[in-house]
Amino acid sequence: MNEQTAPVTHEGERVLFPPLPYDMRRRSDAAVKDDALRAAVEAATLTKDTARKATFAEAFGERYDALRGLAERIKQHTLDHLDYYLDQFIDHAEAAGATVHYAADAAEANRVCLGIAEREGVRACVKAKSMVTEEVRLLEALQAAGVETLETDLGEFILQLDGDAPSHIVTPMIHKDRASVGRAFERELGAAYTDEPDALTAIAREHLRDKYRRADMGVTGGNFLVAGSGSVVVCTNEGNGTFCASTPRVHVAVVGIEKLVPTFEHAAVLLKLLARSSTAQPLTVYTDILTGPKRRDEHDGPEQLHVVLVDNGRTELLADPVMRDTLRCIRCGACLNACPVYRTVGGHSYGAVYTGPIGALVTPMLKGLTNYPDLPQASSLCGACGEACPVNIDIPHLLVHLRNELNAQRVAGRAERRAFKLYAWVLKKPWRYRWASRLVRFVLRRRADDDGYVTRAPGPGKGWTETRDLPAPAKQSFRQWWKQNKRDEPQRHRDTEVN
Ligand code: SF4
């Protein structure tokens, strides 16, 4: 079976990233037919999206937009002066005793981490959830080098056991249900089957505690890098980040360079938005601020703290006058939860680490637009993602920009280009539009069933009706109706006023 057509939900089999160029449609076709997947993703995203709106309304009311504006300016200012704040962070982090490394790409990031592991004789490693380590495939690199590495975020731990890949930035196993977790624990850990959340958590905790104690190295990401103090801020809800950063003797924080903020005051603004946008919490349960390794008079903490600053295409993205806005992203996942496309096809359909609306922008920018030509099209441009974004990234506008790029680079197939040319030609003259809409109305009304719905649209509309029915168009167009019923109304209204 081709990887691109492989089932979307997996047990015991790693979901590999597909060969390039990536055809999203094939995986989405499988996803929309998977009722269990759709139900799980839709229920979870709807709940989170509703809770996000409620918590912001309750906490900030009408001040929310001002807060978003402030967050946008903080991130944009830092990105505009990234070289300055990078130098400041490095100076302060090193003064606090950390070792700072710079990795130009994924291979270098992995080389740096493997070098640390080799020098320190690391045999066992525990790892917290981090998007950038997923991006550079650090887990696979460590395991290939013989370092036993365990994911410790509960969701990631289950995915690792199941050989599966994350499908959401914040909730990596959003596509799985409790029963599949119970089966994975039974199969891989020899636990008695249960699908009770408390019992499942207890099984995972028992397994993980011992691993923290035995690990020589802990790997985390970082939600923010505070330039003014050289600190790494790590947010988790399960406390696993705290264990990874403090129990093993070596801590390696792998962080994208766009995570910088000038000071704690600025980080505090973003922290207010991050957890509320992700999980509707006022703050993540554990927010660790790590400045240097353990001091001489301290009992807890690592003997060494290494910070690996990952570029991997970010400076190139920064040079792009339009797409650089995506670097403001704080990886809260709100745009995924708000997106009707993500809700329908789930994260694996995007065929990359970053999924949903932000993934549709970041993946083509970091991995090549021609490698992911479908991703900018995976949006109805309804605007829900842009409205949900706490740092005001105008995602719909950027998606349209990438579509224009696809057109300019002639990436779309000839048939698609011709179809859009024809569409543009029709839209340019009112009479052509009227004629075309009359034709469409005629065809669809003839195909409609007695209940007024079209269950199988012709031509390219076929895909649309595969998973839903289309209401038949009204007998009259709006213009015809207006002409017949409303044209004289303003005149009548004026006459009444005069009388
Ligand atoms: S683009 Fe905005 S909403 Fe989406 S993950 Fe990033 S910060 Fe959150």
C-alpha cells in the first residue's frame, strides 16, 4: 500500500511522512470516510474552540482585541530585531552557566544533540513534547544512535507505543479514542485492558516514573526564550517537562529561534494568551522558567543545561516580506480547532509535522511550496483561523498569497489552471456570470431529489457531494427575485416619507 493512501488511524505502525511532492487529497479521502476519526477530531476541536471563546470573553471581554494587538506587536518587534535579541539571549544564558548551540538545519540540530549524548555517555533519555524536535526528527536520530529515548507527554507516549505520529500541535493524539489507548497498553506494556482514564493514567505514570530516575539526559522544547535573562520557559500540563528538565544530569532544550521575547513582562502577555487559546486554561499547570543549570548550593536541577537554537529555514522565512508573519506563531493550536477543514480530515492528512491552517503555511515555506502544493488549497477561507489566532496572524490572507505563488510558479496542473482561467473570464462580465449561474442552476435543479437535495453533483462537484448533500439552488436567482419584488421599494419608501 502506498504511504499516501495508508489508513489514517494506526495501531502498532508508525505513520511515515509521505514521499514528495505530497498529494493531500489521497489521505483526506481516506480520512473523511473514517467515521471514528471524524467523530473524535470534531468533538475534541469543537469543545476546545467553544471553551476558548468563553474563557476569553469571561477574562477580557472587549479588551481581548487590544491584548491580541499587544501580543502581535511584541512578537513582531522581536522578530524585527531578532539578531539583537539572539545576542542578548546568548550572553545572558551563558553568563548563567548554560551552553548555547546554534543549528542551521535539522541535521545540525540532531548532530549537536547526539554530540552531547556521546560526550556525556548518555544511554537513556526522556523527552518532553516539542514541535521543533518533531520537525528535526530528534527521537528517531537518538534511537538510531542507540540512545533509548522515551516520550513522556502522555499523548506522545501513547503514540510512541502505538508507532503512530502526532496529528495536532497541542493534542497530539486527538485522533485516538480511549479504547485504542487501552489496547496499546495491553499490547506493549502487558497491562490488563482498561479504558478508564484514571486507570490508564496510572499505568503510564508507573511506567514513566522509573524512566525519569534512570535517564541521563532530558530533552525539552521551549515555549519562550527570554532574552533579558537568558531563560527558557517550558509550559506543560502534566509536569513531565519539569521532570525532563530537572531529574537527569543533562538537560537539552531544543528551541526555534523565533521563540525569543525581550523580557519576562513580554513573556507574561503571551502566557496569558497561550494556555487560554490552547486549552482554555488561564495558565498551563506547570510553567517552568529555567535559567542556567543547578547552582552549587542547589539540590535539584541538571548539572548541565544546553540550549540548541534551531534555524532550519526560519531566517529565510524572516526575509520574506509577507510570509514572515507566520514566525509570530506561538503554537497554541487554536487555528486548528477553529478550522472546518482540519475538523473534517484530521492532522495526518496534512502529511507533515505542522498541521491545520498554520501547517498549511509553515510546511510549504519550510519544506518547499512545490513539495506541498495542496496545503494552501486546504482551506475554505472562511476566516475562522485568523479570528482565533491570539497573535493576529492573517492566515486566510497568507493562504491566498501562497495560492498566487503557486499560480505564478505554474505548480498547478494545466487542467486546473485552465479551469481557473475560465472561472476568471466568467466573473469579469456580469452577463457571463448571469449566463453561467443560470446554467448551473438548471443542471443542479434537474439532478435534485424530491427532498430538494443533490446527492451526486456532476463534474468537479462530485467530490463535494461524496460526504454531504447539496441543497438545490432556488428557482430564481437573487437578482431575479430582487427585480421582481424590491426594485420599486426605495421609490415607495421615499413617497411615504414625503407624504
Ligand atoms: S497561527 Fe495563531 S492560532 Fe494557529 S497555532 Fe499559531 S498562534 Fe495559534
